[in-house]
Amino acid sequence: MGFSVVLAYIIRRNFQYRLNMIKLFRRANLRQSQTDNLRIDAINEKKIPVLGPHAIFQLVGAATRLSAIRALTGISDAHYQLLYQPAIEAFASQCQLVPASATHHHCGLGGLVIHTLEVVELALRMRRGKQLPLQADPEQIADEEHQWTYGIFAAALLHDMGKTISSTSLKLDTGVLWNPLHHPIQETGASSYSVHFHRPNYSLQQRSSTLFTTNILPAAGLHWISSNSDLMHQLINWLYGHVYEYGVIGDIVREADMTSVARNLGASGKRLSNAPSIPLIEKLMTALRQLIETDQLRVNRNGAAIWIKGEYAYTVCGVVAKKVITQCNDIGITDIPHDNSRLFDTWQEHGYALSTSNGNAIWFVKVANKSRDETETYSHFLTVLKFEVRKLFHPSRRPMDFDGTIEELDETEFRRAQLLQNEEAMGVAHQDDSNPITETNEVVPNSEEQSTRVAANSDTTASEPIPASTGDNEEKEDVTSKVNPPPLPSIYDGNLLNHFLSWIREKLRTGKMLVNQKSAMIHVVKEGTLLVSPRLFSRYVDEYQLDQTLDIKDGEKTSQEDLTKRAYTIVQKRLEKSRLNIKAANRMNIHIYAINGQNKKSKIKGFLVSSDLIFPDVDTRPQPNEILENTTGIYSK
């Protein structure tokens, strides 16, 4: 649906909505003058005032963040006031000053509003670096830019709303227990409330966020989202917690949420006095999962702290215990036992660390890997805890299984094999100490308690992970060549971009391609040279029949139109990857130029590149087409 059509719909449908919102907020905002000098740290927890959204924003210091959100949406004031502002105000009105959690992060008054607005800002910043929808052609990306931005905004704004019914409720001074699914708090007649905490139900918390879409998003915004089935699918699955279906929207908001939480953990914040205490097992699992989420524990590599095979994850005892204690201290949890055996006992007692056949928490394993060139051949004898993978790793980030072998040993086998390995190592003149998490020199004691303490208090640590290749050096092309190359064998050829540009130059040199004329696919403009899309790219694919070289799955039914589009999209993506094109001010790859003729005013779209790339000879370069005017601006770093 075009943006102009949506605007017309918004104007029709939002008038009554905004009138209702004004009525709801008027009573609370009449108290604004009474809260101008109010400080959040001076509020009585038993008599928290009922506030309107603007008073809440002022109290939590949200002005700068709201300004940033406004700028990141990239739309006009009229659209912002009709689509975004009502949602943000409805959200604040329904959350009031509840914390985001009891004791974990943003646990003070106003914590949920502070955390959510930060997630919204972070998600919108991350969205700016994404071409959405993924794998779409540039025209679709440009057409749906604002729609996907709004979808990400909605996903971020609603992501924790389920907490307001699953984790907390408000005890009003009228004696009523209230949550946002009741009628608006401004209509209850209450002037204050206290926060009551419930036993967390994380499944309910996540899935109940979907209930708030119609409470918070304006009708026009919901209609706009629902007009894009892919966007709607991802948003609903994100709010409902379907990991394998929430797509890029879920990925972006989840990363923003994790970033906001990580920033706040350990910060000096006052939690509510009636907030329940967190059991030790929850603290340990939170710290361990955070270490995994932030890649602070190496996995399935020589010197790793975690090894995965099938349904199980084997964690090296001493390293994991030490890192968990450090992580807890870093995030402000200081009541963690420093006797590592206590940690192992806690994990085992609550069913996280699986027991051996003898009922012990500590397992003995041999981890071995062998490569053809011997560069990755190694074997280590380790003392480990055994977890189910699903209890440590988020399903969307589960690592692949270890390529080598993990053999579970009894203590006698372990001691014998370890002794043999140590004796063999004695004859080696130089021992490689680059992989410290081997514990191959560890003396295995006879009793379970001693075994636990030796493994638990091992001083070994994981070495830093080696950064993965970014792919920046893959398929580098010489795009300055003036020689028209022979036909390519495949659309996937590494020389594709050079071939495409040389084809354009040759067509222009021989006069077989028009410039700056009606129906031309090349236009010289003030900012550079415009390559009309998708016509120019489609013609290139057709001329060399590159669509016939696509990898098509057996039995896949595709039309000729689909094949052509798939092929020229690959050419466009290769141009984008090279960064030779000049981006629009909104960081999109497609530029829109207005054609200001005598009798009409229409538009033309395309990629903008430096004229030096298409017309290397300045003397023969055509003059800029005066009737073309850029409407999208130029991105400036």
C-alpha cells in the first residue's frame, strides 16, 4: 500500500481515536503542574501517583530519547503525530511507573518505560543499516521503507508489555487490583497506586504481549502493518515467541533488548522494597546464559570452554565457574558463593547439570579432533558439567555440533588415559601452551568432593576467540577495466560487476545505448550518473541470458519473469556490495529523480554512481540532464 494512500486512511480513521486519547489523558495531565517538581526517587512506593504520559516522560527524563526516536523514524511531522505519537503515549499511560523487572534490570520506578524507549531507539538505529525486506529488489525496498520501520517500532514498543499482566499488577487507592487490560487507569477515579509482584511466568509474559497490539497501536497503524503479510507475520511471531518464524524483526529487537539489559545490569538503581528476592539458581543461569549470548565462552574449538554434541553441552568446570562468578560480580550480584562446588551442587540440585550414573555432578570426557593436514588435530581430557543444549542456548543461536568426538569416561579410564598422555608429553622438547583449557596436567583425586574442588578451582581460562572472516576480501573485482569481457559462464561469476560495467561502457562507446533521452536507461545528472532500475539490469541479464545459469532446485516452478528478476537482483546486490553506488540521504540504494518537463512531472528511479565509473573520458562525457532533479538527497557520512 502506498504511503499517500495510508495517509488518507490515517486522516479518516484517527480523528475519533485521537479524540478518545485526549479525553483519557486530560484528567491525568491536569495534574502536570502538581508533578513538575516531583523527583522519581522521592516518590512513596505505597502512593505512586497516577500520571499522564507527558508527566511520565518528564519524570523519567525521556525527552532526549524521544527526540532521537522522532528523528530515526525519518517521516514527516504529520505522519509521526498520527502513527507514532499516539502509540508511545498509550504505552506510557498503560505502563505508568512499573519497573521492567523485580530485581534484574531497570528494576526501579519507571523502569519499563525507560527500558522500552531505549529498546525502541536502539532497534530503529539498527534498522537503518538493513535493506528490508531481505532479498527484495531495490524498488520494493524503497517502497516499503517506512512500513518496515514502523513494524520494528511496534515490535520494540510492545515486546515487554506482557510483564504488566504476568509479572505485576497495580493496587489502586480505591482498593481495586488493576492491569492495562482493564479500562484505562485514568477512568478508575484512582489518584495513586502501589506495585504488586507476581511469580514470573515467562511463557505467559512473552505471549501475552500480542494482547496489547490493539490497545496501544492506532487503528491506522495496525491496518498499515496488516497490509504487508510478511511484516505482519514477523511481528506476530516475534510477540508470540516463535523463534524460527520471527525473522529479521525479531533479530533486530532481540539484539536491542539484550543491549539495553546489558547496559543496565550492575547500574546503581533502587529496586522496590517489596520486590521478591532472586533464587541463587536464577542468578547462576542468568550469568551463564549472558556469557554465552555475548560470546565470552568459546565453543567447539581447540581451547574451548563448551563442547556440543547432539542434545548435550559439556562445560569445562573450572573455566565456567570462574567466569560465572566474575559475571555476577560485574552485574552487581555480590552474594554468589566463591566455593565452586556450591555452584555445581546448585546446578545439579535444580536439574540443570545432569548427574552421572554414580549421582555425581562432575563428568570425565575425552574431546578429540583430527584434521587431514594435522593443523587441527588435538585431544584433551576434561572435567566437565553436562547440560542439555536447549537449557543454555537460544534456539536461533544454537551452535553446530562439534565435528570431532566426545567420549564419556569413568574415573578409572580417565586417570589411566590422562597418565598415558602426560607420559607421552614428557618426551616432547617444547610443549604448546596456546590452548590453556586442556587440564591435561590435572591430578584426578579419589573422592567426589576432592574431584569437584580441583576441577572447580582450576585457574585455567579460555583464550580470546579469533575473529571470523568478514568476507570483505571475497570476490574482489577490478571495476576499472575498460575492456568488454567475453560472455560470463554464470550469474555467480566473481567478475560479474566488472562485466556489467564494461558492457555499459561498450554500449555507450558504440552508440548502442541512449543517454539523457526519452526512454534512456542512462542519465547523467548533477550528482553523477543514474542507472535506471530495474530496466538496465534486466536488459543486461536478457542479453547474456544469465537467468538460464541460475541454480534452480529440482521441481521448483518459476516463471520467466521470476527468473529474470532473480538474476538482475543478483547484479544489483553485487553493485551494492561493492559500495560503488552513491546512497540516498535515507541510506537507501535507490534514488528518485523528478522529471520536470513542460507538460508533465513524473519520476524515474535508479542507482546513482560516479560519472567517472561510466564515462572515464571527461571530454566525451555528456552534460547533466537539466530536467532531472534529485528528490532523495545524498547520504553524507
